[in-house]
Amino acid sequence: MTDDYVFEGPADEPQAPRDNNPPQTVSELSFALKRTLEDRFGHVRLRGEISKVNHHASGHVYLTLKDDKAAIDGVIWKGSVRGLGVRPESGLEVIVTGKITSYPARSSYQIVIESMEAAGAGALLAQLERLKTRLAGEGLFEAARKKSIPAFPAKVGVITSPTGAVIRDILHRIAERWPCRVIVWPVVVQGDAAAGQVANAIRGFDAMTPDGPVPRPDVVIVARGGGSVEDLWCFNDEGLARTVAAASIPIISAVGHETDTTLIDFVSDRRAPTPTGAAEIATPVLADLQYAVADFERRLARAGGRLLEDRRTRLRAAARGLPARPEDLLALPQQRLDHAGSRLGSALHRNVAVHERQYASVSARLSRGLLDRATERRRDRLTAVTGRFDPLLPRRLERDETRLAALSRALATLDPKRPKPGFARVEDAEGAMIASAAGLHDGQAVRLVFADGSKGARIEGEGASPSPALVEPKPRPAAKPKPAAPGQGDLF
């Protein structure tokens, strides 16, 4: 008997057979897979679009790289973040270098990114930029077309999910600032159906009337919480953006967090950084208004009191210069009035007597003979002047008629519409007279008007040879100058 085997327990107890494939724990398998991935894919370069970026408080960055068919989680440790070539942002297409590893706690694999470089804008952002450029060209982003938000809304419309925390934040904020009626239009705020439901809600609010069963709100808030680019993509829909731009009711966009930007932020009348911020933009603070009104009342009361006191002081100062009794103030003017009234009757009689004497002295010198003598004297003067001018008028009229006839003949010879023999008037196609060569150009059709008719012609270029059909006319001998007619000068 040897010591190779030692049996513990009763000799008759059967021993369990040895297992040649012992089971592994989950941790053992997970870490084995982790080592295998790190050994096999210790250095890889990936190209993809970033989404779901999360800058953790610890300094690490968690994100997702994707293309049109697959996605992989990624992590950038705190020490590698500062050395990256670009800042990780959703929608950015990048090329990353790192190693593939796994996260045993969730049995998922991921890439540990060590370097990152930009490879261009992602497909989603490129599509969004093209759409933004087109809508901006149509003027949908212009500040001039944006409507002002009412200062004191009586009703506020909210388009959001009825189950999320967003609606509770908005209702709470409005209730504590400006208690008013809030009308909620429930919609889904993520997925393919979200854009259509939000657009229908905007059109529904816009079609309401102030006296309808549900009154039309004064302002509408479109709200949603934060999320990735894919989660917020429904708010980049072109149809939704055009619906927001065409609405007649003021719209406040509050989609995502402060760093999130969607297409309806550009076409809405105001953009709020958060849904709570949208409630603050849409409503004033009732307590502030009450305090302002109370302050105005206090200032008005103080100003009124100062005004009354100033008037009271001025009245006291003026009263010190007045007599003790009001009758004393009027006594002297009354006395002067009595004296003037007593003298008025005698003064009128004296005035009439004076004018009567003046009239009598003047009327004695007036007689009809004075007027007749003046009239006769002026008639004699007129007769003498008329007799002196009578023989001169016919001779002067005859001389003026002769000069007028001569001028009329000279004017007829200078009339451009009646050319003299040997001369022609040049007109363009519209019949306007052309007075100089500067008004003509090559190939222009003109009309030559002679005294006995007109002919069409076409202008040739400067220095062009005359047509062969034309014969150069012989020069005429110079005509002897004729003596000028009496009373008519040289016309040229």
C-alpha cells in the first residue's frame, strides 16, 4: 500500500468522476474575450460619424461611431482628450485610431480611441446644411418676417409630449411667473411620425379663433428635452420648418438643450435654450409687474403731493400782495369808471359840434362849376394829344406791314420742312430731323426730303467709296451774287 491516494470519509462512499471540461464563470469568459479582442485588434483605424457624445464629469468622453449599416461604442480616456485633433461633436465624420476592447459589465465591445482627426461633415449634417442654405435663400430666416412675442399673453399653447418632464417644467414655471390658461397639444417628439404631428398641431392652433370652444392661444411653445442628433432629427424636417414659417401665431422653439440646434430654431420667431427658458420668454413675472405698478403709484402720489405743495406756496406768496378785503381791490377802478361815464355825454356833444363846423366850412367851397372846369380842361388836353398823333399812325402801320412781309418771306426760305432747290432734309425712320453727322451711324436707313418729294437712303461708313452707279457731278461755276432785296438781309 502506497501513499499515492488518500481517502477521506467512509471507505464505502463512491468518488465523483473527474470533469475534463469544467465550467467557467461569466467573469472568466468576459475577461478572456477582452484579452482576445485586445490581442487581435490592438491597433485599428475606423472612419465613421459621431453621435451621442457624452462629456462625463470625470473627464472621459463616451460616444458612438456609426455608418449606414453598423455602429460601435467608443470611449476616450481623460488623458487622451487633450491630445485630440478635433473636438468630438455629433454629426462630425472622423477617422479614429485605437484598440478594440470589451466592457465586461455589459458584455459589449467598444473602441478605446487614442487619436482623432476630421474626415468631413457627416451625412446628416451635410444634408441639414444644404436644406438650411436653400431655406435661407428663400428668406425664411430673415429677422424682418419674425413676429413679436406678446408681452402679456392670456393663453399659452404648448406642443410637446404629455408624459415627459418637459411639460411639467413648463407648467410649473408658467404657474409661478404668470398664472394663465395653458393649452397642451400632445404629440410624439421622436421618430418618423413626430414631424407630421408637430406640424398638424401648429396648423391646428393657427386655425383656432378667439371665440371658439377652445380659444386661440396668444403664443405657442414647441418643446422637447435633449437628445442625440438622431433623436432631434424630426425637428429638422423641411415640411415642419415651412409650417412654422407660415404660421400667423408667434412660435417659440425650445427643442433640446442650449447646445442643441435644429432647423425650426431658425424659422421660429424666438429660440429658447431650454423648455423652461421658453416659459420665461413667453410670460412676464407677475410679481415684478405688481411691484412696478405699486412703485408707479408711490411715485405718482409723491409727484402729486409736491405739485400741490408748490401751488399752495405760490398762492400764499401771491395772497400777501393783495389787500385784506376784495372790495378794496375794485374800489379805485370803479371810481375811475364812474368819472369817465359822467364825462362821456358832454364829450360826445362837443365832438359832433366840431365835425359839424368843419363840414360847413368845406361845403361852402364846393360847387358844380369847379368840377365842370376841371373836366373841360382835361378834355382839351386829350383832344390836343390825339390830333398830334393821328397823321403819324397810318405811315407807321404801313412801314411795319412792309417789314412783316419781308420777314415772312425770309422765314419761308428758312423753313426746314420746305427745302430749297438743291437742298434736302434728312429724317430718320421715325420722321425726326437729323441736324448733324453725329446723329447717324453706319447702315442706318434715312429719308431725304426734297422740295418736290422724298426718297429713302442708307448711310455708308466714313470714307466709303460712292456707288459705281452714281456719276460724279461736274462742278458748277460760281454764281454771281445777286443784289440783296431791299428790307431783307443775307440769310446765310
